[in-house]
Amino acid sequence: MFESIDTDQSGYIEYSEFVMASINEKKLISTERLEAAFKMFDKDNSGNITPAEIRAVLSADSSIPSNVMRAIMDQVDENGDGEISLGEFVNLMRKGSE
């Protein structure tokens, strides 16, 4: 199962691979479903996902190491503002489904 989720065979499940495995690929293209997935992370309804919100959703009982969080943000935060907008989230998800 791990190998099927780790699509780039890096030995780690990256943020985009985790989300892709969690959502049925056929349903991914729906804007409404992408917005619903985004809202799962945007706990304060600010319109952006912060590193703290990612930690809250993904880490459960353990903390996400800072280097992993930095890699997630580098991969998704296109404008470098330290947060993930809905547009950046949608871009990531659509890239992953191509």
C-alpha cells in the first residue's frame, strides 16, 4: 500500500501524495470537492491554510518535523507567502490528477 501511495518512490509520503490517496481521483476535478477538501485544512476559515493547520490535520499525536513542513510549503506555496491559498491548493490537486 505504501508503494502505491509513494508515487515518486522517494521513500516518504509527501503532502500531495497523501491528499491524492485520500480523495478519489475521479472526484478530484470537481471544484466543489476541491473546495471541501481545502476547508478540511482551513480550520479558521481564513481562506488560507497555514503550516499550523496542516500540522493539526496531518500529525494527530505527533509533530511534523520542520524539514517536512518546509518541503510541503515549498511544494505548494507558489507565491512564497507562507500560506496555501485555495488557488494554490487547486493547482496542486489538478497537477496530481494529470
